[in-house]
Amino acid sequence: MNKLKVAVVGCGFVAQKRHIPSLLRLKREVSLCAVCDLNQGLAREVARRFSIPQVYSSLSEMLSKEDLNLVDVCTPPQAHAPVAIESMESGCHVLLEKPMAPNVSDCDRMIRVSQKYGVKLSVVHNERFYPPFLKAQELVKSGAIGKLTGMRILSLTHRAMYMADENHWVHRLPGGVVGETAPHAIYMSLAFLKNVRNVDVCAKNTLKYPWVLYDDYRIELEAENMNSSIMISHASDFTAADVDLFGTEGMIKMDLQSMLLALYKRRDLKPTSLALSSLSVAGQMVRGVVSNAFAVMLGRTMLGHDIMFEKFVNSIINDQPVPVPAEEGRETIRVMEMLVNKLDQKYGARANK
């Protein structure tokens, strides 16, 4: 089998820390031929560090000179549509870092082009492929917690990652930094919600940085079957990523950073019930830590990027459905537009600066 010839467009943090390492893990199936970035100095440094043979500052030049099968787009979201469309018009499959685009119209344009040229288009919803999240979906499907009644997501990001940099591109997104981080919570919610029909949000700028719209968000997604409550904060000096799923017969708690999952079934507050519940949860935590340690020692990947990249590459090789359909990326952006519109209604045009 000939290897897929791949290029990465955009050489920033996510390309260096996630996308390029994930592609290099697939060396039997993939040949990483080139990188492209408007900052040619950055592109050259990334190519040197990862031993990538070709460097470009022009997408058009790269597409004309390289016989590519797949273009991996790691630019800021505003550039996703033009880069993806030009790549697909050149016959390349395209993988997009999330969010798919700043608006639904850009998503629709990309979907139409992918259909016209018969190429695959997928979005990196990486946290949906973390092992605990995949396990939680299996448990819900099997009825382990009864009928699902709601969910809660907590996302805390260290303020140094985005807030402290006045020139970071996230501050220019609709709604501010939430345009970069809320899509994670939304696409995880959409794994369980049916037809989100209303969004509410409260937002604050607690750090008082003048270049920041908001750094703290409380979001409520109302769907036909249940609600998802989301807390996102960029004002802390620590990080967290937790997801809770509530059912009629139990609860699932996930720590997506420690890659741990626990199933709670506490029927009442009697001392015996509390003791048995605590022992059960403690045992699950110990087994999870041991399992994770063995996975690391055996070289098994646990990052959502790695799992999703492997699935996407296999979907091209075997002509199978992509792991995240473009329509799922579009639905995430539809809900994001509802969120930004609500911010605008409650706090004024500053939400759309």
C-alpha cells in the first residue's frame, strides 16, 4: 500500500503539540511531506525539528508542487474555509482542527465542496475520543445509569494559555475566547443531546484584562431530551476537564485529564450505602490508575488526537465513514452561533467585536 502524502497548514501550538506527533505515529500509513505557514521562519523551524522535507509559505504553491492526498488544517478558524476549499478543489481530503469555522455559512461552503469533489472532510473533535468518554458512551447505551437525564461539563484553563497574551488570535473570535474553548464542551454535549433549541449564558471578565471580552462563562444548552450545564473559566492558575452524566439509576463522573471514569450508584444516605459506594468508587479509581499506567508502559495512545487521526486515515484508505462527519462540526457551530447571539443580546455588541 502506498502511504498517504500529507501536509500540515499552520505551524502553531496545536500543530506542534498534537497534529504532527499524531501523524508521525502513523508512519506506516502516512508520509508527512510538507508544512505551510505564512510565517516561513516558523515553518522552517517546525520542519527542521520534525524532519519534514518541504516548507512553504504559500498554500497554492504547495498544492501545485506536492502530490498530496490529505491536508491537515491547523490555522486559526477564520482561515479554515479558504484553506480547506482550495485544498479540496485540488483533490485532497481535509482534516480541520476545531472549531470547524467561525460561522455556519463557512461550514456549508466546505461541505458543498467536499461533496462536489468527492473528498472526505472531518473535524478534530478530539475529546470525544478520549478513552473515558468512549467508555461513558458505551455505559449510557447499555443502560448502566438508567435513562439519561442531564450532564455537566467543567473546563478550567490556566490564564497564561490565552488571557495573558494581548495579541492572541482567540480574542478576535466571535464572543472572545469562548469561540475556541466552548466547541469542546458543545460537541461533547451533542454526543448525548437531541436538537439543541435554546442556549443561555452568563459571562464575566474577572481578570479585568482590557483586551479580553470575558474569561468566565456559565452556559446552559436546552435540548429536546435534556439539558447540559457548562462552566468554562480561563481565570484560574490551574486546569481541569470534568464531565458528569446523570441518569435515573446512577451517575458517571469523568476526569478527562487523568483519563479516569467512575460509576456512582448511591441509592440512599444510609451508612452502609455510603460506605459501599465509597469503596466501589475507590476501587474504580485504583483500577483506572493501574490500567492507565500499563497503557503508557505498553505505548498505547490515550490522546483523542491520536485515536481520531488513526480513524480518519483508515477512513481514507478503506473508503469508510469519517470519525467526525462535517455535519457534526456544522451542528457544533450552529450552537456556537446561538451562544454568541445570546452574548450579544445580554451584553451588547461588544460580544461580536
